[in-house]
Amino acid sequence: MKSDRLTLVWKASGYLDAQLIKNYLESFGLQVYIFEESLGVAYGLTTTPLGEVEIYVPNENAKEAEKYMEDYLNENLDD
């Protein structure tokens, strides 16, 4: 069950995409939680709501995570 202490920062298309984003955010020291439908993982779904994976961070880290995701989308990544 999702908590009111967590903020949704991304909806990934499938388990592999979610793991990529989770690892990216964790590389900045953020605590990350993923929620997904087990059927999506079992069948490798990526394009339906069953394949969608929600990525959450604690509320106090939401703005920071959103900034990292904006940088990720705009390819403003430092080496």
C-alpha cells in the first residue's frame, strides 16, 4: 500500500525501465520505491496499465527527484 509520505515522480513503461530510473535516482542518494502489478512483471508487459510501474520517493526528496528527472529527460547529465 502506498503511503501519504511518498510522492510519485515517474511512471515507467515496464520493469526494466523502472529499474533504470530507480538506479539513476538512487545514484544521487535518494530512497526510491517502486509499485507494479505482478502480472506485468510475469508477462513482461510494458505498454498497458498492467505494465506500468510507479516510482515514488519520500515527500521531502520529491523536488530533488523531479529536478533529476527533468535533467534526465533533457539529457543534462554530468559525466
